[in-house]
Amino acid sequence: MVSGVTAVVPAGGRGVRMGSDVPKQFLSLGGIPLLIHALRVFDAATGISEIIVVVPEEDRDHCRHEVLPPYHLKKLTQVVGGGPRRQDSVYNGFRAADPHSSIILVHDAVRPFLTVSLVNSVVESAEKHGAAIVAIPMRDTVKRVTSNQIIEKTLDREGLWLAQTPQAFRKALLEEAHHRGQSTGCEATDDAFLVEQLGHPVAIVTGSSDNIKITRPEDLLMGEAILNAKMGRSCP
């Protein structure tokens, strides 16, 4: 495992799809804020040197003074303000990283079920290849559909994977990718896409079906079920 790994955790959700006035990263899962589940894993991972949380500027004080302090995260170094897009928030986060960090790991705040093992694996792969992401192979049949919801074509799912986070990159490579994205106006829903645009290969680390992204009320129910199963409890 390399030294100098910064975990950047963008937490910019507003809770619109969740139907909540509370930003989704601060909603309770198992009695603690959703965001805290991921941060605890990074705090426990020996290969992670520091954690930077990125939240909307208007949520910084609430996050710093109310959400985070009860959990005594040893590696949390900064809570920085985000930008209008996810990629802007990630950029703000890794620009605040320790200058000695060689690897930047990016993880969605609303994916609470990552593991230390997965963190270690994606960082090791990024050290080897320069860029690596967690993903799982697609198992469902995939249909391309027209705008009026008529099936146009059934796609071959062979070789199709669903991207997850964490994603890890050599710091200089990620910085170059973001600068290129800014100069070309490229819109990206994940950082791997920006690196791909440089022509740099991105390795895959097999993830887990438990590593869900919680964005809707039904996802939160599924998250509670996964958490109960991991803790050996029966669902209510």
C-alpha cells in the first residue's frame, strides 16, 4: 500500500429525489448520518492518510460543527466548499489535499457500504495502473429505448460493467484530467470519464452489489436491510 493517499468525499446532494428537506448525505442510516458510514471506513483503512469532505458552501458550518464532531474521525482534515457540479466539487477537494499525497481516492458520500478491503484494492490498482475504479458486471438484459419508451434494440451486455466508487488516481493524472475537462467543457458524472478522455487506461476492481448509491427513498430502505443483515439483525 502506498503512503500519501487522500480520500475526497463529495457530499453535495440536496435530497430532491429523496423527497426530503434534509440533504441526503445527512439522513440517518442505522441511527447515524449516511455520510459517516463511509468516513468511518476511510478512518479505519491504514492506507488512507487524510479525509477531505466536500459539501455545499451553505452546509459547511452545519457539517463541521454538528454532523462530524460526535464521531471523532482521526483522519478528517478539512471540510471544503463544493462547486455547481460534482466534478467541480471533486476538484475543490483534491486541490486542498496534502501536497505529499500521491494518490487521490474519490468516493460518493451516499455509498455507505464500502469496505477497507475494497479501499485497499482500488488504491493498489491505481498505484499500478495510474487509475482504477470499482465496478460490477452487468447481469440484467439491457434495452435501448426511444424517447417515447419503445424498445429500439437489445444490447449485448458482454463487457458492460456498472461503475461505482471508490475510484482512485495518481494525483497528477487526475489534475491533468480535470484541467482538460475544464478547458473542453466536458461534463462528467464520474472522474474516470475525465481520465478516459486523456486516453489513459483505467483498471477495474470488482466491487459488490451491496455498494449501492442511496438517492431515493427505496434505496434508503434497501440500505437499512443491508445494514441489518450485516449486523445480524432481522429487518423490522
